[in-house]
Amino acid sequence: MEERQNYLFGMHPVLEAIADDRKIEKVLFKKGMDGPLFREMLEKLQEKEIPFQFVPIEKLNGITRGKHQGVVAYLPQLDYIELEDMVARAFKKSEAPLLLLLDGVSDVRNFGAIARTAECAGVSGLILPAKGGAAVNADAIKTSAGALLRIPTTKTANLRVALYYLKESGFEIIAATEKADKNIYEVDFKKPTAIIMGAEDKGISESVLALCDEKIKIPMGGVIGSLNVSVAAAIVMFEAVRQRSF
């Protein structure tokens, strides 16, 4: 099987990886792809909810000089764990663990900075969407100062399903959003808590907000009225640290 760094290429190697349940970040196809092997792969990707994208052939040629046959699959840089395992580990570490969910944070540097802060704040796990989030690549790991290699991380195809599981496991779900009436100093972070931060432009999706127990905002007095998501995440996480420390 041909493999280079964090990707596979070629129809048969990628099909074998899918059949073997190897973890795959996403698959890139050459625009205009067709044929029985392609249709078989597409069906398996949809069945396993693995993201895929159609790109110009120049994009694939820029990734590898090998015979990619119009398909390249990115492999994860991290060893992701299952959500159930993350929750079990979190409760072994603390009676009131702190988890962080990112709903659509797409900028790699913001993501890396958030992970670095989360590690410093003692966060027990990161929960990421399988689609729509920042790439977990070498740049993200570098920006996180290696924190992404130390924090248990999971990817989920459906954040709502993950939230239902967290609620059943005893976590309070707290969303950081400008739509909130309460500020971060008016809620209790001392319980098992899962904090949600939203995308840089759209914030947290309405479907995810509907499942939250609390919605909070950071009080501000300036004209701009909004913070970079990595800065906002740091403020919220360290309010939890402050409450738990005193």
C-alpha cells in the first residue's frame, strides 16, 4: 500500500483503507471522476460519513507526484479516541471534568491557539466535528505548542448526538454566544461542564444552541463588540479555572 506522510493515494490503497476502517480525515477526488471503482468508493464514504471533495487535478498533482488515479485520502495527524472513552477518562481524572466542543472553528491558527489554552486550563478533552472544522494538521499542532498531542481528542459526525451523550453522562452544556442574556460570571462552572465555542463568522449553530443548558457572553465595553474566537475561548475557560480554584 502506498503511503506518504499523512495521506494515501490511488484507488485500491484508499479503498483498502476504507474497508479496514482506518481513520480518514477526508478524501479528495479529481473533478469529473466516474467509473465503477469510484462509485463503490463514494458509496462507502457516504456510508461511513467520511467527508469528500472534488478538486481540480492540479490540486492532486501538487500533493503527490505518484499515480494518484484521481484520489487522495488524508489521514489524521492524531490518534482520536471515542467519545465514551474520553468521558470515562475525564471522570477518572476529576469529579467535575471540563470538556471543550468546537462548532465550526475553521481557522487553523485559532484552533491551535484554543488547544494550547485548553491544555493550560486543564481541559480533559476536545470534541470536534467531522466536517466543517479546522484541519488537524502539522500547522495546528505547531500553533498549539504540541498541546494537541497531549489532550484527548475525538471527532463526531453529529455534535447534537455528542451533546445528548454528554448530558446523559452528567455534563452541563454551556454555550459562549453573543445571543446570551447572562455573562460568564453568572453561571456555575464547578460542575462537570462542556463549553461550546462557535465558528469565527457564524457562531454556534441554532440546532446546537437548542441543546445547551446555559448561554453566556463575555461582557465588553468597546466599540468593536466581538473578540477573536481563541481569545474568547481563553476567557471562558479561565473563568472556569478561577471558579474551581477559589
